Amino acid sequence: MSQVKTQPRETDYSPEAPFGQEYGPALMGPFAPVLEESVLDDLEVEGEIPSDLNGVYLRNGPNPRFPPQGRYHPFDGDGMIHAAHFENGRVVYRNRWIRTAGLVEEERAGKATFWGIRETLKGRSDKRLKDGANTDVIGHGGIALASWYMSGDIYKLDPVTLETLGTAPYAQGLGGGFSAHSKVDESTGELMFFDYWNESPYMSYGVVSANGQVKNHVPIQLPGARLPHDMAITSNYSILHDLPLLHEEKALAAGRHKLEFHPEMSTRFGVIPRYGDSDSIRWFEFSPCFLYHTVNAWEEGDEVVMVGCRYMPARTASGDIDSKRTARDIAELKMNARLWRWRMNMKTGQCKEEPIDDRYNVEFPSFRAERIGQKTRYAYLVDHNPEMLHWTGIRKFDTDTGQLLGAFSDGHAHSWYSEPWFAPAGRGSAEDDGYVVVFRWDQANREQQLQVFDARDINPGPIARVKMPVRVPSGFHACWINHERIADIRSA
């Protein structure tokens, strides 16, 4: 096995707490940052990597380069991409920091120069929070795009080398930002995105062509400042979210980041034609909830259907929504979600919502992304321990019937999985004809694996276990970019 390390370890380096235990559990154990950038090939494989699995699995997440100033939250960390590049039955692992403007500034200073979201009254006034581009990663136009959950710059990356290629100017004007969870229509190559900020109109929506040209960018008027997290698309529409999660007004006025959940307010979804103007959006009201992540959306006649993971508000002993605990759980990334379906009739204005499955706490979904915006049946999700970012296994659901089609966990309580992603096989075109790729850390035995499942049946466990001598810290979102899409940009 060959291994290249580009960041030497300090002599007092501890993989369990590289900055010291005084920084707390969010920077220890499965969350501890890695301080090296590596390239690893000739890795030991138990089983066999399929020869028709060709492309790259990318996983984004927080990985602070320097010890933080004050209290730390995972959204503060510098973005680092972990990649598994598959080609003809072989795999190469790489990890690399996203070279954001904030990281470059701190590297020049040799220390952290920003305060995090728990400390926003302190320090500088020019830019209170560092845009770490640490939340999401998608493929568009043959390259990877990394983004931040609070709307910032969009960073372009080479999907193989992980070199940062600069920023994309997609969201100039209006709010000037680009939120995590934009969507790419793989049939047209178009990218749909949203932005949100704390002044009227509070949101914008845009469309970028396959070659990077902004085709539409319009303001979306909301009743006030909101904290949306995701969106969805169909073949003809985009679905924007207005959720009852708000800033606490006094804290916001003082420059602090504090959340409030308002159970007296409805959850609203706005359906806008893909190239629509501000006035063309139609709003539909549903029961109050938060929504971190959608699965997919599509059209059925006059109806727009969206499937997602509904965050279940905390309840008091009397059964009422506990607004304070709900806001605190959301802020601390403690999730209690169920697979859910929302229907919106564009002709009659009627709407309906219903649980798809009310048994399992599942989140961070993926599906066959080639079919985004079209009706899909299968979804792959993490089995979510309510503890922050602790995913103990993966599950496969039939989102038509709610049937649990498969589940797997290695060791359960001491397993920490990453977001699983569907990778289509070279053969066939059935919706679940492919593989599920995921990183898995064994906290009890201090073992890191990259696991590959047959997406048609995940119950038997991985068909390939790639053993890795480096750890992948617990993090956020992933994506898959097919080999031919990477080749498109490299041959341009």
C-alpha cells in the first residue's frame, strides 16, 4: 500500500483528542479532526469491489484545522472532503481540506481567527461566522460543489484530486449566498438553488445551466427571517421551505445565534415553476414541524408529491409540542425523524400529509439520483441514534408502501456510519440496480472501513469491506459522481 501524507503530526498528537480534552466531546472520539491529508491506494479489501462500480463517493464534514476559540459546534469546522474513487475493481482514498477564504486566513495567522455559532457576540464584527463549506457536496458539470448550511460561497472542487478550484458566482445579487442542499436535475444538467438571509425578502431561488450560466434568480418573499435547510425539485417545479424555526429576536439583535420553534405556525411549502418569477410561487400549509432533509419529489397528475424526513417535535407530558426542547434538539443535531409524504394539488390548492413509516428514526437519505424529480420507490437512510450525528446502521425502504426492505448494522451501538449513497451499476437500469457506498467507523475497536453493499439487498451486509489505516470523522453529507461525468470535465 502506498500512502502520501501532506500534513505532519505534532509530537503530542492524540487521535482521540488532537486539540486536547478541554475542547469537549464534539472534538473527541468519532468527532476528533484528522490533521493529515492522505492519498491511499492498494488498500486491503475483504470481499470484492465490483468492476462495474466506477466513479467517486464524496463525503463532506467539519474538520477544524486549528483549536477553536471558545465553545465549538460542528457547523463551525473547516470543510474536509473524504473521497473513495472507484475504477475497474480498485479504489483510492483521499481526504483534503476545502480551501475556503476563512481557512486560508487562519492558516496565514497560524491560529483560529473566527468565533463559532455558540460565541457570536465575541470577536470580530466584519464577518462573525466562518463559512466553512462543510455541510453539503454535489456533482454539477463534472466537478464537485461544496456548500455551507447557513448560505455562503459555493466552492468548486476537482472530484478526483479534491483540489479547490475557486468559488462559483451563481448567487451574486439578492442575498449573495448559496445554501447547502441545492439540487441537480441529472436529465438536463441544471442546478436549482436557494439562499436565505435576515432581511426582507429573506429568500431567493435560482437556476444554473449545465455549463454554469445563471438562467433564473428571483426573490422569494417570506413573512420574516427563517432557517430553512433543504429544498426539492420535480421535472417542472421547485419546492421551497418556510418552516416554523426562527431566530430568537433579542439574540439576533445582539448578534447571537439562538433558535426558537413556533408550534402555533404552520409549515409552508412553496411550489414555483422552474423558471418562474416571484409571483408564480404557490404556498401550501401543513402541520408544524422542522424538515432537515428531503428524499425526492415528483408530479402525479395535478399533484406535486414530496417525500422527506419529518423532524418530530418534542412533546410535553400532556402531549403538547415542547417548543423549547424542540429548538434545543434541532440546534444540537439530536434528530427524531420519520419518513413522510406531502401532497400538493396545483389545480385545487388542496394538500395532504401522511407518514410513510412511523416506527424508525431515519435520516440523511439517498436514492438513485439519476431519477431526481421523477417518481422513485427506494430510499436508503441512516438508522439514527438521537445522539448527535450517531448513525448506527443503514436501512432501505419502499417509499410507496412504507415497507422496510432491508437493514444492516455492524456492531450497532459502537458503529458510526456516514451518509450512504446510491451508486448505479454499469449493468441494467432497474431503480435499485447498483450499490450503496458508505464509510463506517468502529468506535469500540478503533477500526475504519469503507463498505460497499448490493443495493438490491443490503441485509447480508457489505459485499466489500475496504480496510483503512486512517479515520473518517463523523460528518455531514455525501454524493456520488459517475465516472462518465468526471470524464466529461477532464476531457473539456
